[in-house]
Amino acid sequence: MENFKEGAFIYILASGVVLFVIVQSLFFLIKSWKHGKEIGLTSKKMTETVTASAVFTIAPAISIVATVIALTKALGIVLPWIRLSVIGNIAYETTAAEAALEAFGKTTAQTVTDIKDFSAVMWVMTVGSMLPLILVPIFLKKIQSKVGSATAKNAKWADTMAAAAFIGLIAAFIAKAIAGSGKEDIRGDGAGVLSVVTLLTSIIFMLILETLCKKFKLKWFEPFAMPLSMICGMCVAVILAEALPPDIAFLEWRG
Amino acid sequence: MKSYFDRVHVWGRIWTVSALCVIICVPLLFCIHYNSWPPFSGVIKGILAVIPLYWASAVVEVLSYAPLLGAGGTYLSFVTGNITNLKLPCSIAAMDSAEVRPNTEEGEVITTIAVATSSIVTTVIIALGVLVFRPFLHFVTDDSSVFAPAFQQVLPAIFGAIGASYFMKHWKISFVPIIIGVLVLVFVPTLQIGILILITIVASLVGAQIMYKKGIA
């Protein structure tokens, strides 16, 4: 039997998914760009958004590729690629694959060789992740018209609340970097020296870059301050992991 | 003529339903092509194991992210995925640097542009990673690689950088959610991030509401 995990057919399926995602993104990009011009946003501002978002995306996207690679042993490279290109999420995809394989008495550490097991994993990962695609078309308009009418009533209150919602989201990840635990058998995924130092480094770099931008009126540089601070934080993690003794660098107080 | 938001919802619904068909086609066509159908009971068992985790967080995600991502951004994000670790921080950063507010037409346009760009770049990078750089990737992504710590710390790096400018601007309302988040984790260190986000967002909204009423925030 041909290699079903990495054969021509599954590559064709993957290309279809990738093409769909890109066409949909282009559709929304073009529509919003046109509307941006109608409401008076400058091309310069919108181009800045495109450049900054693209730069911002590079490092997290590489960590997604790492997740694809991590699942390759069990599932081949194409299925994880499909899953992480559409709806996928680095946190859930591995868990879903693990749960699906468990139902057949296997784990992601083993290579899946039976085509029936493989297609079962496909179904489980697909059905497990599709709920948002049902909820969003039904409820999004209602949710947003509620938010919209609240915003129209009291703009200052709505601004504070929007900021509070962002901060609430950010706070969850800050808290996790300070006090969350990782998986027992994985080194470096829980709160510890590296996560706190990375967090502080990217905060400090961001504050320095923002101050420099304001002081020297470097308006063009502002969109890059965030991605650059993020990459600086990641670089410091690499340097510390190399420079410090491992039992200090990889100290995780919550496991 | 319909408003821009109404049109976005029409497009968004059509694209989302199409996306649903596309993702179902993947396992369906695979099984038809190889004429190999998995045992029904096994699939159900697997689905039942995954659903509590996925579906609960799906409801939380739709409710908490939709107001922050804008209409176009939400439709697009939920199809292309990787929202918490990528699309959401990306659109927050874009609104911040373009100085536009969420839930305005300007905010809507900027978030949609940010999410669309991010989706295209992600899809291209994953595809390149898989097709072109696969032989070399293990140098970067292996657990033993010197770069491994960088990718393990992506989330603290992202949210530190985003947090910095928000905390500076709104430091008064920032204490409550961070302290609550840390306290919750002290007692339940393995809490799923999806649930933690819900707790800290609610704590943050309640705290900000009280401070707003008292005229502090």
C-alpha cells in the first residue's frame, strides 16, 4: 500500500486547505483595505499594519512549525500541517492527537501504521475542533451588536472596559509565566527562571523602545517595537540557557 | 445599502460555513480515496475524550475573543486558528500602534488587516517549514537545540511585550487581574489556560468597573 501518511493524495488535500485559508485571508484583506480608504485611513497607516503584523507573526509561526514537527513521528508531517493551518492551535492539537490515539491504545510517541487508526485520528481532530465554526456564524453578530450599542452609549466607559478585557487576557499569560506549572516530564515549559526572565526582558525592552520612539519622534519605528521586544526576550532565554548552569537556568518552581 | 458591519457578517458567515465543509472534506475524502473507514466506536470514544476540553474552551473563546477581534477578525481567526498565541496579540498590537479603538470602523479595518496578514504569513511559514526546510528544521526545533528555550518562552515574550505598553497606560486596573491570576495558579497550578483567561478577564472587568464607578480608572 502506498504511504498514506505522506502520499500524493494527502498532499493534495493539504494544498486545498492552504489555498482556502490564503484565499479567504486575501478576500478579507482586500475588502477591509478598500473600506479603510473609504473611511479615511491612509494607505501608509494600513501598510504599516501589514508590515508590523507580518514581522510580529514570524517567531510565533516558527513555534507552530515546531508543533507540527513534534507530531510528525506519530502522524507523518502532512496531517499536523493541515490541522495547524486551519483552526489548529498549538496547545490543543497535541492533546487531541494524544486523546484520539489513546482511544486506540496508542500514543503520539509511537508511529501510527494502521490506516484505520490514522483516519480515526483525522476524524477526532476534525470533529473536536469544529464547534467554533458553528458558534461564530450563529452568535457573532448578536455578541457584537450588544458590544457595539454599549460602546455607543458611553465611549469613555467602553474604552476602559476594552482595555480591561485586553489586560485580563494578558494577565492570564503573565500569571502563567510567574506561577503556572508545566508537564512533569517536559523541561522548560513551567513557570521558572527562564519564563520570568523572558517576561521581564520583553517588558523592559518594550518600555525602552517606546521611550526612545517618543523621545526621538521615530514614528515609523513604533510598529516594530513590539515584535523586536518579543524577539529580544526570546534571545535572552537562549543566552541564559547556555550561560547559566542548567539547574539554575531550568529551575521551575511549579514543575 | 447595508452597513459595512452587516456586509462583513454576510461574508463571514459564507466563508465560515465553507471552511466547515472544507475541514470535513479532509477526513471524508481520505476515507473515500483509500476506501478505509475507521471503527465507529473508536472514533466516538476519541471524540468523547476530546470534546469536553475543546468544546468548553470553544464557547469561552468565542465569547471572550469576539469583542476584541472585531467582526472580520473573528471570522478569519476562528477559521485559521492559533488565536491566543498569535492572532489576538497581533491584532491588539496593530490597534495599539495605529491608535484605533476596538468596536469602531477604524478598529474593525485595522484588526481585519492584521489578522489577514498574520494568517497569510503563518500559512506560508508553516508550508515552507514543511516542504522546504524540513531537513534542517530539527536544528532549530529539537528539544536539545540551543534555540529550544526561545520557542518554549514564546508566550511570556509575546505577552510581556504587549503587556508593557498596556500596563503603562492603564496601570491602575492592571493589578487586580494579575494578582488574581497568580493566586488562582498558586492553588491550581495546572489550570487550563482557557479557563484562567476567563477568570482573569472577568476579574479585570469587575475591578475596572468598580474603579470606573469610583472615578479612579
